[in-house]
Amino acid sequence: MVTTSASFWTSLIIMAAMVGGVMAVLMRASGQSEGGNTNTNTNSGARAGAGASSWVILIALLVSAGIYGMLGKPDMGDAPLHMRADALQKKAAIEAMEQELANRNLAAAKQQLDENPDDIVAMLMLAEAAATAGQYETEIAALERAFDQSGHPTIRSMLAEALTRQADGIVTEQAAELLLQSLTENLDDWRAAYLYGLYLSQNGKDAKATLIWQDLGRRASREDDGTRMLELVNNQLRDLAARTGQPEADLIIAPMTDNTDNTASDPQ
């Protein structure tokens, strides 16, 4: 509190000094102008008015600059600049530490796979570590290797998810093809159903996406481990409602009990 108060008064004194200095310069310039023009004319009043307006504008600008220095941007939080700078520095330091940890975990996962080149678990651990570190090419390569060795449809869906992550959340045609293959083999693949619904929505097929997400939401709502998936589905349905103007309550899925009737839809 003491530091903030001192900073406030320091900024105020500096701002007052700046205003006083500019006024003095303008007054000297005005005096020189009057001394060099002994003959007045009908425009002298206008020039004086313009000069006064210039003073007002400059003073206003300086006052605004001083207020900005103390309070910061109007569209940001109500805190002095130095306080926000400290917060940003702390955030950057935390992010740097997290990235360093992710890089160390990635290096350890690579070493583990080098020591066990045929271990699918090591491949999946490398993919997870690479995703956390933001190394999507490494993640995709590890998943491709794991799928080639196992042929498991869930790993295929994980590969589709990695491709989507690499494309900044856009489900590519390659990813969509993998998702369809996984759903053909396993309709209970929640990851594949969710992402394929996203693919349909991103390609203007909101009605089909809604059917898939609602069916997935109903199934997830009855499972102990379905809370996160239900949340993801409902977030998509809320966004779809906002985009299409449909009532949100008509789309989202509430938690259900085992006795609640549920008619599943064909995800394709």
C-alpha cells in the first residue's frame, strides 16, 4: 500500500512538472511572437484563441498521459502499470518453468523409448509428453508408430486428435477419415464421436453434429467417468446454440440416471 501511494504521488508531481514546463515554453513563444509583431490586425484575436486552444489540448494530453501512467489502459484491470508488469513477469516465469519441466519429461520419455523401442506404452508416454511440450510432430510420429504396431482403434482416434491439435483445433480431412474408421470398429469410442461431431460442425453440418453430441452426452451422463466428456459436449452445444439462435435448454444434456430413457443416435 505504501509503495503504491508513493508511486501515485511521484507520478502526480512529474505530471505537474511536465504541464508547468510546457506552459512556460508556450508563454515564452507567445511573448516572442507579440514582441516581433508590434502592428496588430483583425486576426490577432483569432491567433490568441488558437494559441489558448493549443495550450488546453496539450495540457489535456499531458494529464491523460499521467493518468494512464498511474492507472493503465482502460480496457485492462484496475491496477497501476508497475503492478501489472510484475504480474505478467510472474506469469511468464511460471510458464517458463512449466515448459522446462515439460521439456525434461519429453527428454526422459524419448530415452525410455530408445531403451525399449518395441514398448507401446513407452510410445504412448512419449506422445503424451510431446503433446504437453507442444511438440506435435513428435506426438504424431509416436502415435503413428504405436498404431502401426498395435492397430488399436483407440490409438487411431488419439492420432486424429493429435492431428487436430496440430491444426489449431481444426479437424482435418485426414483426421476425419481416421475418426470414421475408429467409429466403424467401435461406436463407444467417445473421443472419436466427439471429434467427428466437431468435424461436422466445422463443415456446416450442425444438425448432424448436434445428434452425435447429444447422444454422446446422454451416454456420458450415466457414467461415473463421463463428467468431463459431458462438460465438453455441452460446451459445444452451448456454442452451437449461440451461433444458430436455438434455445440453449433445448440442446444441452443434463445428468441422467440409469432409469432415464435414452435413444441413441447413429453417429454417422
